[in-house]
Amino acid sequence: MATSRRATAVWQGTGLQGTGTLNTANKFFNNTPYSFKTRVESEAGAAGTNPEELLAAAHASCFAMALSFAIVQAGFVADELKVEAKVTLDTVDGGFGVTGIVLQLAGRVAGMGEAQFLELANGAKAGCPISKALGAVPIHLDATFAA
């Protein structure tokens, strides 16, 4: 089963002073603004999004879904999986680079033990498609569990 999604980025101006918009066919992104300023000066996102935020959203959602599949395969259903992904952009070799990702997981799965939950979470971290695509970046998992 192959699937694909598309997004269109339009940029105008210089890298430092220019601005861009993002669009998707389903209008989830509908002329959503992004710029260098939203990348490094507006961490709260009030002025628009940035590539690192989009990467964090993709990773958090992919990881949560992969873990959910693993939990079901183990015979349980997650009551809640809350995942926050933090993508760090830093100066690397005279430019910018993504230097790390932290997945902060809080999970509740009735009837499952913590050790099994952590084992499945680590498997999902290694196996989700976005984690695989980001294999060049260190990914750290911080997990808390409630039965």
C-alpha cells in the first residue's frame, strides 16, 4: 500500500527577509505563513510556522500512531498517548542543522505493565516511518507510564 501527500511552499524574497506560504490539497495549510523570523524569533508560532515545527508535528503523530499499533498487537488499547516532539535547530558547520529530537511521551494503557509499555515505545521510536527517515538525527525518548 503506497500513499503520498503533497505540500506546496512558495517563497518570495531573500532567505533572511523573505516570506513564504504553505498549502496542501486538503487546505489544512491554506496560505500558512513561514519565514526566517518565524523560524528563529517566534518560537510560540504566532507569526506562522517553520520547518522544524512541521517536522515535530509529523514525528509526534507518526510515533503515536506506530505505538498505538504496537499496543493493539500486544492485546491492549491505549487510553491515551500524548506525545510532544521537540526538534532542535542549531548552528552546524557554518550553517544550520537539526541536531536532535526529543519525544516526550505520557501514556496510559489499562492492564499493561510499564516494562512492556517502554519496550513497545522504544520499538515504535525506532520503527515509525518518520523516525526511519530521520535516521541521521539523534532521537531521544522520555516516557512516563500510567496503567
